[in-house]
Amino acid sequence: MRDVVAAEWIKIRTVRSTGWTMLLTVALGTGLGALVGLSFRNAPARPGFFDPLFAAFYSLTLAQLPLVVFGVVTVTAEYTSGTIHASLAAVPRRGVFYAGKLLGCLPLVLGVSVATVLGSFFASQATLGPDGVGLGAPGVSEAVIGCSLYLTLMCLFAAGLGMLLRSSTVSLAILLPLLFLGSQGLGNVPGLKTFLQYLPDQAGAVMLHLTGPPGDPQFGRDYGAWTGLAILTLWTAAALLAGHLTLRRRDA
């Protein structure tokens, strides 16, 4: 397994798009976080509910997209190029091959997720000025950890779906519209919220502080932040398992 992970890491780090994708993730999170914080400056002076962490993590709705693309491409690129035949000849145990891919990209994704969340948090709170909060404020450290896990899980979910469909085009054609619509609040539409609030990105929205306060009839959720993250974890596990079964049962 160590050799397989090392081989997959070589594949990942020697592709030029990897560096640009990771850089874009951090840049989007930090840059948009600063802009959102600036736009919300002095928001507490206006009537209504205000959460400084909404400004901190709203940028992650877009910053997650490069990670989703990375997760899909990591497992589907070899199908596109045809090198999957050589890879499976070198590693005939498909479970080991699949696990090696996931373990090869996991440390990088987790590290970039943490950097993106922290960058977005500090940038947004700096531009919020006196309305911002620090890492020591109640609930902030838990939110930072949870949001980092959210980005990591979304990338793994995308990887599982990519392996299931074995096509980057089809996988991204499903994921990107779903995430764009979710970030635009489709899950808050009263007639759809009952079901859509349990989709992967919507389940993580509570951890990202993108939903309303508990009990809010329109923007609230029927579960808390960590329950939402558990729902996302179940989606991710299901996608990874489906990808594994597809890899085992279908020819390259």
C-alpha cells in the first residue's frame, strides 16, 4: 500500500493543474472572504440577525468548486487518457488501487482545506473591522475544524462519484450545477426544503453558518451543525463505496 500511495502522489504532484487548483481554492476562499466581510461591515447596526461567521465562510461555497474538480479528475483522468489499463496491470488489486488514490490526495486536500478556511476567516474578520471576532470567540474553533472537514469530505464525495461514473464530464455536469444552485439558496425554497436540506452541500451549510438561527422557518434546518456534517459523511461514504463496487465489477 505504501508503494501504491507513493505512486499516486507522484501522479498528483507532477500534474501542473494540481498546483493551480490548490492555489485557486485558497485564493477564492481568502479573496472572497475579504470582500464579503467588507460588504457586511457595520451590519450589526442594521436590524435583523447578524452572524460574523456567515461572512467568514460564505466564500467557501465557491472555494469548494476547485476541490470538487480536483477530486473528480484525480480518479477519472486515467480513464480519459487510457492509462487506467497500465495502472491496473501494475496494481491488479483494485481495492488497493482505489485506496491508494484516495490516501494519496487526502493529506493535500486536508491541508489546503485548513489553509482556505483559516484564510477566509482571518480575511473576513479583518475587513469586518470592529464587528469581527477572533479564533477564541465561542464556537469559532469548532466551526473552523468543521468547515475544514466539510471541504475535505466534499472533495472525497466528488472522487467517489467520479469513480462511480468514470467520466469527469458527466460527474462535473452533475456536481457543479448542484453546488451552484445550492449556494444560491435552492435548499431554502419552502416546497423543496423538506427534501433538499439533506443533500450533501445543504447538510454542510449549517456548519458553514450559511443557514438561519435555530427555529427560522425559512433558512433554518431540522438538525444541528455536527449532525449535518454526519449526514455529509454518510453521503461521502456511500459515494466512495459505490465507486469501489464499480471499479471491482466493471472492466477498465
